[in-house]
Amino acid sequence: MSIRQTFSALEQRQKQRDHRGVFGLFILLILVLTLSLSAGENWLWPTQWLSSEARLFVWQLRLPRAIAVILVGASLAVAGAVMQSLFENPLAEPGLLGVANGAGVALVFCVMFSHGMLPVWVMSLAAVAGALVVTFFLLYAARMHRLTNARLLLVGVAIGIVCSAMMTWAIYFSSNLDLRQLMYWMMGGFGGVDWRQIWLGIMLLPVLLWLTFQGKTLNLLSLGTLQAQQLGVSLTTWRYILVLAVGWMVGLSVALAGVIGFIGLVIPHILRLCGMTDQRRLLPACALCGAAVLLLADVLSRIGLYAAELPIGVVTATLGAPVFIWLLVRAGQIR
């Protein structure tokens, strides 16, 4: 067997393995979704979903929340994978460019100046606007000063630190109860999500689906600037498009559920450590895995304490960090 035939056979075997992994993640998401719709103070299993009690708890309360969790989890994981490939930095994640904190600043100032009188949809649009302002500023700085990926990443980190400081000062000197409650929500949570907020998730969906199918382009971009240009891919143009798409998804995610860490950073790494490296299968796998992990974390945040709800960011870190460390140690032993 020639070298080319051997390589083709290995590539086909890896492709089949990746497809089995994506299908397995889809089945996992369905199982976790079933658990999410069943779990709560009143457990309602699938055999009870047509009862009168289930009309309120399952279809009016739990289903819109589960849909929002799935869309946010998928968006954050895909955004993390895109950023790590685009910036060639394993630590890149959706909040690293300061976009999430930009959305948070917009929310904080909305509550502070309106004394909590603004409707939810106005605050949601303000969060999206804050995220897009930061995104456009980054793109403007990159274009005017010809920033490299590394410098653009550092500018984003600096913007995130400034925005975080602004939120901290605003809340520290405020006696507004709504503002303090908002800070708790900014730790991540889906407690207030119902069918009235699902339009934010619908706005997420087109960009999420489009990004999921950009694996071929990301594979070419990962070859380097010169090689990508030789293959007809403009790194500058695609960097603007991808950063704008990530900013849009992060802004909507913050508007829907607050700032949620871990998912965008770790989910792509976990899948790569499991052997899934081709972006054409990695991005769909990230969407399914991110949705399933965040949905499981949401279930644990709801049932972890009696008559209280844990911040979902705490749950994701507690749930995923040990698994991530174990995978890193295991990968080191294999090498």
C-alpha cells in the first residue's frame, strides 16, 4: 500500500470516528434535554408530560429555559473554537476580547440610570449594543493600526479589564437593589427566561448555524497567513467577519443569561483532546457538546439547593474543571 493510500485510509477512519462522536453528542443532548424537562421541585417524567400539571411546569417554564440554554451553550462553545483557531491561542475564549464585559457595562448603566424601570427587551438590546460597540472598536483599531492577532487579543483583554472595573465601581457605590441583583444575574443564570425572551435565541440561531459550517475556511486559516492567501482566503477579511459574528453571539448570550465562563474555553479543548481536530466536524461537535454540558449544569443549578438557584457559572467550573484536568493528564501520559 502506498503512502497516499495509507493516508487516505487513516483520514477516512478519522472521519468515521468523528461522525460517530458527533452522533453520540447528539444522543447525549437529547438525553440531557429529557432530564432538564423532567427535573425540578416537581419531577415530571416523560409519561406525565401530557398531564395538566405538565402544561405549566414543562411547556411554559422548563421548555423555553431549556431552548435558551441549548442556544447559549452551543453559541459560546462554537465562538470559543472559532477564536482559538483565528487567534492561534489556546486561551482565547468569547469573553477574552472584552465583548462580554462590554455587554455587561451597558446593562449596568441601563439599570443605574433608569432605576430598574426599563422593560427587559430594552435592556436586552442595550446588552447587544454594548457588545457590538466593543466589537466595532476592536475592528476599527485593527484596521487603522494594522494590529496583528496577538495585539488585537491584548487590546481586547485590556478593554475587558476596563469594563469590569467600571461595573465594579458602579455597583460598589450604588445602593440600588436592582443593580445588586443584576450583578448576581451577571454571574450567569437562566432564572428569568420564558417565552417572551426566546426572540433573543432566535436572533442567535442564524449566525450560530452559519459559523458551524465554516470549518473548511478555518482549516485554511489555521495553515497561516501566507498559505491561506495562496489558497484564496483573505485573513484580514475573514478576521473582521468572524470577530463580528462572535461579538453578535456573545452580546445576545449575555443579554439572555449573563456572563458564563468555562464553556467557550474548555469545550473545544476537551473535544480536541478526544481526537477531533478537523474544524468541519469540530464546530458541530462543539455546538452539541456545549449545549449538553450547559444544559446539565443548568439542571444541577436548579436542583443543587433547596428553594434556591446556584449561579450557573459556578456549576460549569465545578463540573468541568476536574474533567478537563484529567484529560490533560491523560493526554500527557499518552504522549
